[in-house]
Amino acid sequence: MPDNRKIFIDSNVVIYAYCNNSADKQLKAKALFVERKVTISTQVLQETANTLHRKFKADFHTIRLLLEECARNVSSLHVNTDETVLQACNIADKYQYSFYDSLIIASALESGCQVLYSEDMQHNQLIEGRLKIMNPFL
């Protein structure tokens, strides 16, 4: 039976889906995109591009192709607004996450997601009583 929860995927998980430096994590990351209502944000695309270029030395033609594929494989692309940024400040203050992690959380909340998959945040933490952070690699 498919999982019908709306999920948000952080850039670190997207990177694993598109890079084969860890086959086990790549399989788990790719599985999140299958039969799920997946949302990412423009920030996730930006962070993915930056990491692919900086860490993996990918050229921008390749990066563009990967970003296009990634955008096609999600149900929704969230565009951050001034309200998203302000909500991120509140989340950072309340939960003590970095501003950029809080921006990811704010985007997930605004998108109506129930789960945020991230390797870098506190596993099983419930944010605002409605968004659960999960590390898909545990």
C-alpha cells in the first residue's frame, strides 16, 4: 500500500539520489521519490547545484540536466517568499536550527507536508505539532 503522506525532501537527500558515492543511501533516497507526494523548494535546487559544483566538481551543463530531472520527479516546487523567511526566523529562534535549516522547515510547513526527510536534522523531532523530521538513512 503506498504511503500517501505529503513529504518534503532536503537537499542532502536529493544529492544522495543523484550521486553514486554511497549505493545504499542512493537506493533509499531514490525510493522516497516513488509513489509519494514529494515537495522540494527552490532553496533545495540551489543547495543541490552548489554542492554538485563545489564538492563533486560537476559542470553547470550537467547540473542543469540533474536539476531539470529532479524538478520533473517531484509533485510540487515551493518558492520561498518573504513570509517563508520570516517564519524561518521564528523556527530558528524556537527550535535552535540554523537559519537555512529553518528555511527548509518553513518551506515544508507552508507546503503542508507531514514529513521532512533530512540527514542533518534531529530525527523524529516534531515541529509545530504537524511536521515530523525523519532521517531516511537510519
